[in-house]
Amino acid sequence: MKKVFVCVIAVCSIFLHSCSISNVVVSSNDNLSDYDYVVLTNEKTGDENIDHILMMVEKEILATRLIETSPSTAKDLVCQGKKVLSPVINITSHKWGGGDTYIMVNFYDYTTNKSVMKIKSSEIDIPISKNQDDAINTIRKELMKNFK
């Protein structure tokens, strides 16, 4: 009985160490299918590791049906009645304590600056390179689910 209990604990522990948690919150008043355009800020943080992840998240956003546009073109699109999103991407990557990477993407309406959708991806205690890949994969899945 003791051996079975130890095995169950070991399996649960392994599962938790490779677990990816995502959380998506969509504003109840917004229909994501109304949004066809996105303005990316292409900001850099100065941290090579964080900037690389930021670029990967932007690439995943552009792999959806959303069309990238410039801020000046976005203003014209808004005048035509089109809806435009502006994402803010927050990345925290710890190089110590297991190398946790946390990515949060907040999508705002470009005109009203109202939050439309938030995607959070958390990784738990796995090696840094694997952790970042898992965090990006989690973000990719949620982006594809919401912006097919």
C-alpha cells in the first residue's frame, strides 16, 4: 500500500512539474470576431531573453487572422468603422528557482483603450528553454482559439 501511495505521489509530482496553466478572460460586451486589425508596438526591454520571447509572442499574434497595421493606418480604419486591437505583452522570466516564465497578453480596443481580452500563461518549475516553449505554446493555443 505504501509503495502505491509513493508511486501516485511521484506521478502527480511529475505531472505538476510539466503543467502549463492558462487563463483567458474575454470582456462580456465585446465580440472578438469584430476585430480584424492589430497594432503592435514592437517595444524592446533591453533584456535579450525577454525581447526574444516578446518577438515570439508578436509572431504568434500575427499567425492568427488579425492583420497588422500601423498606428496612422489604424486611425483611418477606425474612421471607416473597423475595430482595431492594441496588445500589451508582459513577460516575466526567472533564470533562478526553476526558470519560470510568465506571459500575459492584454488586448485593448485601439479607440477606447478598453480591455477586450486577457491571456495569461504560467509555467511551473521546469528548465528555462522548455518553460519558454511551453509558455509560447499555451499563448498560441489561446490566440488560435480566439482569433481563428
